[in-house]
Amino acid sequence: MSRAYRHNLNGSSLEPGTRQLEIEAVALRFGGVQALQNVSLDVCQGEIHAIIGPNGAGKTSLLNCISGLYRPQEGHIRLHRSDGPPHDLTRTRPSRVARLGVARAFQNIELFKHMTVLDNLMLGRHVHMKHSVWRSFLYYGPARRQEIAERQLVEEVIDFLEIQAVRHAHVGALPYGVQKRVEVGRALCLQPAVLLLDEPMAGMNTEEKEDMARFILDVNALAGVTVVLIEHDMEVVMDISERVSVLDFGRKITTGPPADVKTHPQVIEAYLGEEVS
Amino acid sequence: MATATGVYHTSYEADLALRKTRAEWIRLGLIVLLVVSAPFLLNPFWLTVANQIGIAIIGAVGLNILVGHTGLISLGHGAFLGVGAYTSAILVTRLEAPTLVAIGVAVAVTTVIGTFFGLPSLRLKGLYLAMATLAAQFILLFAFRNWDFITGGTDAIVVASPEIFGFTLRTDFHWYWVIFGVAALVVFAARNLFRTGLGRAFHAVRDQDIAAAVMGIHVGRQKLLAFAISSGLVGLAGAMTAHYRTIVTWERFTLDVSVLYLAMIIVGGLGSVAGAVYGATFMTVLPAAIQQLARNVRDTIPMLGREIPAIQLIVFGLVIVLFLLFEPRGLDRTWQRVKDYFRLWPFRY
């Protein structure tokens, strides 16, 4: 990565193109509801991988399994690293998953509403900081040095996402599109190995969507961060993703490049209704 | 750096500073001047009230870290105050421990007990947690009254005036400096806590605990840490009460006290260190002021003089209701509004 950014936002040191996230035969049930059934897919380092599917197909459930918020009854989700054996995320609590480098932006914005943009982004640095009660009480010395050191990276993310003007604003008072951007920023501050984005463009106008698409492409191209993306806007998905996986009723139909997925007969049947032309 | 057109920072240090403008420094100077000159100006009655305010500030700041900043309610803090007081008093009277050591151990013991009774917060929220901590209040009060072999039961423990570094703290005037010195340190430490990552994590748990977990915050550990810090500070307040009042009885640590401290932080402002200070001051001054007022008018309106306790209760309830209705974010918010008004004066906006 060149440009004026001094920090590498990518938290993974795997070679681009190698398998990073390995989802193997995951099954998730809520009582009688089968949310996910035998879902297997691989996400490679450095790609933008879109997960699409009709409403209720299990896309968000799959992300929640990766984040450790849901615990699937069957299957494994392995996060591969260059320095050691893979981690099974299905047996890991959410805070530990974040420490391993899986960052997440939610579908319905889950920012810390009473805090400023800066505080929200600084919370993205939480796992990289040391927290001692006594040093915090004392503030001057190590605690302040750490705040300032981490602030440098946060400011780069602020520059990157073009939210300088609202740095000190309370998040709850910001427009929807900016809040979405702040949430992506908070995930980026984690220096993620994998960035999970759950409908980052939902409810946005065309201009805001274009901005968000540009940010996602930049994060991926400049920093090399792997992006797993859920999105309903097919044009966006087909434009920016390298590979697309399609879920329907908790089952995976196919994975492949956008052009192949678009013409896959089962996808057309499940997702788009009937074939036109 | 403050300029005529606004605040302009050229370093992160300056951006993180607690006080950024000259007006803020002048205000701090005035407060220091007020606190330093108060003991020379106040009569004995109000000096005692001032000392009570100082202790209440320590306890209220502690409780606010849990309730206002982390979003966990506790109805057990009255009893935690008692744990601090009893521990310190017992250590001094039975084991003849030096006062400073006794207070230190009392803080440690209260921290452990508070954290233990905070364990339900790992599973419970809101009203359910309130019930669980209410249980702590009653269990601990039962221990104070019935474990004769440790606490002396319903008999009071009498503590001698403490000697610190060869200096005996006997009068309210002596105590004033100790209490306000400690209170100032506690307020400063709490302000610092909430401009570092640890304090931010408390706020994150309060605002959105699932998102906090996904950002890598161990929510359970954070909640227990909030209970630990909070009950530690309340234990400090309790231990200081024991040595200041030189007498410890279970009646001072009932549910009323838990509610009084909650009232302090609600009236002052939840989730604000300054708010806890305002609330502690207000809720301590209010009953004293009513008492003084009633004493002054005793001869003209005898009924008022007789009914002081009832009037105090009514006013206490009324104040809380009025605050919840008209200023739910407390005195801290009122102060912000006053500041905004004068910042923009003579314009409205």
C-alpha cells in the first residue's frame, strides 16, 4: 500500500488468494426452524466475496455464526492464519473472534449512539490497547501515550472515509448514510483480517451507494482486506465482488464469479423468479 | 488553544485535555478557591454538612461508574458502604491496625464482595439485576446485625479518632482537608478513567452490548470490573465514614442509603462525573437546609418545627419526581444549558 497512509489496515499476513475463511457443513437450527443447512464455502484472502439470497435465506445468520454470536449445531468455521493452526470460530466467543481479526458492521446500525464518532472509532482499537485500571486513573503517562498512538491510526481511517468534519459529533445525531460509514470505519479501525459487511448500502441513495462502493473497493484494493459482503442491490454486487455465493432457504446454491452466478439456472429460479429474454 | 472564533488544537494532547479554554481554567480556580476557603467561613453545623458532602461525592462517583456509565443498576450500594465501614472499624478496634492500612484493606474487601454480588449481572439486566442486588443489600444487612462474633451485632462499634502520620484527626476542620483531598483525587481519577479506552469500553457495554462484544470487548469481564471499581470507591467512602463519625451501626447502611445514593446520581446526572458531584452536594445540602429553615421558623410556625422528618421525606420525594419530569439528565445538563446560554449571550442561538 502506498499513498499517505502509514498504517496497514489489513490484519492478515496470508498470501493473497489462499484460503482464509473455511466454512464447512454448517447447520444452524432455532427450535424447528432450520436457518442454515450444510453450508460450505471458502473465502480467500484479498477477495470481495458477496453473499446474496432472498429474504430469510440465512445470510445474516451465517455472518452471526462467523462472528461467534450464534453457535451452529453442526459444522466448523475455520479462520486460517499464516502464523499457526486455524481457529475454529464456532467454539469462540464474539470478543475473542474480534481479537482474531474478524470485524463486523451490522445491518441495522449498532453504533454507540451516545458517543462521538471519534470514541466509536477508538473503540475499534480496543483489542489493540492495554487496559489497566491504575494507568487509566492516572492518565498522564502510558495511558495518554497509548490514546495518542492509537489516535493516529483512527485519524487515517477518518481521512480515508472522509468524515473529518463530524469527528467530534455525537453519532446519534448524524445522517443515516454517515452513520453507516462510521460503522464501517469502526470495523476498519480493528485492522481486520476479514471485514464482514451486512448490507452496507441498505437504504442509501445512489450517490451514497457510490461512495460506499468506492470505500469498499479502496479498502480491498489499497489495503488488501478481505471483504465478505451481504447486499441486495444486484448491480452493486455484480460490479464490485470477485465471487458470489447464493443462499436460499438456508442452503447454498452455488459459488462463483458474478457472471456465472447470474446465469446459473437455480439462482434465477430461486432469486430472480423466471428467466427474462 | 482558545481563540476568539473557537477552540483550535494543534496536538492530540490538547484535544484530549479536560480543560481547553481560559474560562474553564478560571472556573476550576474559583471552585478550588471556594473549597479551600470554605472551612474558614462555615459555622460548625455547615462544616459537618460539608464533610458529609465530601464523603457522599466519593460514594456517588463510585456508584455512577456502575449505574450511569456502565448501565448496571445496583440497590446494594448502601450495604457495600457498610462493608467498608465495618471492615475498617473492626480492623482498627480488634486488631489495632493502623488507620491507613485498615482503610486500604476495607477498600479491597468491599471490592471483592461487590464483585461477588455483581456476578448476577453476567446474566441479568435492568429490573432483574435490581432485584438481585437488592438481595445483596438484605443479605449483607443481615450479616451486620446477626453475625455478633464479627460485627458486634446490633451494638455500635466505637472507633477512636484516627492518627495518621502522628497527627490525630479530631475536629471537623481537620477532617475537611482529608475528606476533600481524597474526594478531589477520586473525581480526578474518574474523569481520567473516562477519557481512556477502559472508560470507553464501559460506555460501549452500556450503549450496545452486542456491538461491544463484536468489537472485542469482553462484556462480562467489563461488567465485573465496573462492579469492582464502583464498590471499591463506595468501600472507601464507607471506611472514611466509620473513622469520621467514630461510630459504626447497621442503621446507617439500610436500603434507604442505597436509594439516597441512586437519587444523588439521578438528580446530578447519570453517566457524568461532574453530575455525581452536583447530585451528592444537592442531596446532602437539601435536608440540612430544610432542617435549618425549620429551626429558624420554629417559634413563628411551631408545626413546621415538629414535622421536620416528614417534611424532609416529602421534599426528598418531590425533588426526585420533579427532576425525572423536567430534567431527567440531571443538574449536569442544567449546568451545560447555563453555559451555552452565556456562551451565546446576548444572542439566543
